Amino acid sequence: MFSERKATHITSESVDDPASLHRLADCYRYPESPSPDTGSPYVRVNFVSSIDGAATHNGKSGDLGGPGDRAVFRTLRGLADVILVGARTAVTEGYRQPQPDDVFTDLRRDHGQAPAPRFALVSRSLNIPADYAPLADAGTVVFTCASAPHDRRQALAAAGATIMACGQDTVDLKRVLEICGTNRWNRVLCEGGPSLFGSLIAADLVDELCHTTSPVLAGGDAGRIAHGPDTALRPMRPETTLTDDDGYIYTRWVRGPGR
Ligand SMILES: NC(=O)c1ccc[n+]([C@@H]2O[C@H](COP(=O)([O-])OP(=O)(O)OC[C@H]3O[C@@H](n4cnc5c(N)ncnc54)[C@H](OP(=O)(O)O)[C@@H]3O)[C@@H](O)[C@H]2O)c1
């Protein structure tokens, strides 16, 4: 019943060097996409939390990360076709438009991918500051719903972003993925936040969770990495486990049996 699973060790002095990043890219290679389970783009979600389950410290996830976590974050971006982020997370965490990363140029070209992933925000209210820098790029997509305030839609379109309505009163995430599929953005990376993750879990759209356990106890009352409506349990199984010199544990959880 029990077996000891050995974790692969990565060294934190070398996390920025191309060879280490390529090894990480090998560990985090996307499986067949579109997903054989859902027929839609493969949805990978990436989160960090403390050992005791806090998704933030002082309101942000940054304190929980370390060099290895940043290397994994960079690698996952290097492999994705589209980055999907809840608007609040994007603004709170100051997420920027992904730029082409020299380390992954050849890999992306070999896979027929654009030099950098698309950046896509999810928001019902469109309550995003119009001067939020990624909006100025027409490549940035904002997925919203038909009932979103008209003036906000106009403001964000005037800022430069492409606005797409999916659903009437809430953002229909299945429709979002259909649009991703139509655009051949089959390798989806969701970088949070917890509300968006909770919605993806509720819709049973999560193929994979890349989870970093930060070697700290946070206490306090920070939320978990997912929150939203109650759902049936979604079985997952561990696919890869990595550790580093700083004590972080990186686990890739993929769809488990019976889903
Ligand atoms: N530990 C980590 O790895 C990690 C990762 C990411 C974020 N975080 C933290 O999480 C916190 C933010 O949490 P949060 O739950 O508020 O973030 P969130 O998932 O970004 O959710 C809120 C935002 O996303 C939009 N949204 C989410 N789900 C939606 C859905 N199903 N349909 C339509 N819009 C949807 C909301 O739209 P509206 O604009 O309409 O409200 C809102 O702008 C921040 O403190 C951030 O630092 C932690």
C-alpha cells in the first residue's frame, strides 16, 4: 500500500542557468494537448502555499516564494500558450505581459508556439485600472461576460486590450477554453488566483496543479489556494516531485482515476 516516492533534487544556485531551466522544462513538459480527458486545451494551474496552507503572507504570494519557485514560474511561462489570471490577482501581484524568454526560444519554435504566451485576464466587473500596463497590448485578452458594465468595457478596449464576452452574467470558463482551443492556445497556464481556481475546480476543468510547498508555517488567517462553491471531490495523483536546497517541494498533480 505504501511506497516511498523519491523526489528529484534541484540546486538553487543553478536555477537560473539554461541547462537547469531545460531540465525543469523536461519535468514540466505538457502532455498531449488538447487534453485527451476533456477534448479541450490542457489546463495547468500553478500555486505556492505555506506548509499550513496559506496562499498569501501580507496579502501577496511573493513572501512564500524562493529562487527555485521563481525558476518553476519562469519555466511554466516558457512552456505555455496562454496565461490565464483573475484580474484581481494580476493587479495585486503586478503581473506583467509575458516577454519572449531566450532560454525557451528554440523549444517554443520546435513546438510551433509564438515567442511568448498570450496574457488573458478574467473579470466579470471589468473593474481593472485602465492604466494597468498589459492592457495597452492588443494581444492581451480580457474574458468577461455580456452583462459587464458597458462603460468599463469601453474603457478597457480604449486602453488597447481585446475584450471577449463568454456567458451572460458570469464568465463561462468552458467557453473561455473553447476560444483558447480555436486560437490554438492549447497549453493553458492559470496563475491564480484562488477564486478563479475555485471556479475551474467547480467546472471540472483542472487537468493539473503545479504546487509549491514553501518551507514555512504562516499561521494567521490567509485563505487557501482555492475557494468557491462546494463541489464533488476531484481525484488527482502525484506525477512528479522535486525538492531544492532551500527545502521547497514542487509537486505536479494530474487528473486521477475516475474523472
Ligand atoms: N499563492 C499563490 O500562488 C497565489 C496565486 C495567485 C494569487 N494569489 C493571491 O490571491 C489573492 C487574490 O485572490 P482572489 O481569489 O481575489 O483572486 P482571483 O482568482 O484573481 O479572483 C478575483 C478576480 O478574478 C475574477 N474572477 C475570478 N473567478 C472568476 C470567474 N469564475 N468568473 C469571472 N471572473 C472571475 C474576478 O472578477 P471581478 O473583476 O468581476 O471581481 C476578480 O477580478 C491575492 O492576495 C493574491 O496575492 C496567490
